[in-house]
Amino acid sequence: MFTLSNARFAFLDIETTGLSPWFGDRICQIAVILTEGKRIKSTVDLLLNPEHEISPAAAHINGLDESRLAKSAAL
């Protein structure tokens, strides 16, 4: 029988350099958390070099800065 307390979930979070892809904003972080019930089974957190300047508002919200992203792999 299915119970929500033992269900498996994957939570996905994507951070970007801003909210305007038509002005060049890009993905700069992808994170996934796999859970089973109340337990975290595994996590993945990837920083990506967007090769684009991060907007001040996005940097404030996601806590990322250009120097950290520049050291990451480019897409």
C-alpha cells in the first residue's frame, strides 16, 4: 500500500543568471535531492559557468557570484 510517509521524491532546483533568456540569461546551477520518506538518499549540486554576467538581483537571491561560477565547467 502506498503511504506518503515512505514515498520517493526528487526535488529539482535550477538557478539562472536572471529572468530574461531572450537577453542572454542562462542556467548557472542545477541541484537535485532524492528523498525516501523523511530521509535524504542522495544529492547532486552542479555549478555551471554560464559565460554570462549574473544580474545583481539573481546574485542576491541565489547567493552565487561571478568568481565561483567562472571556476565551473561551461555548457
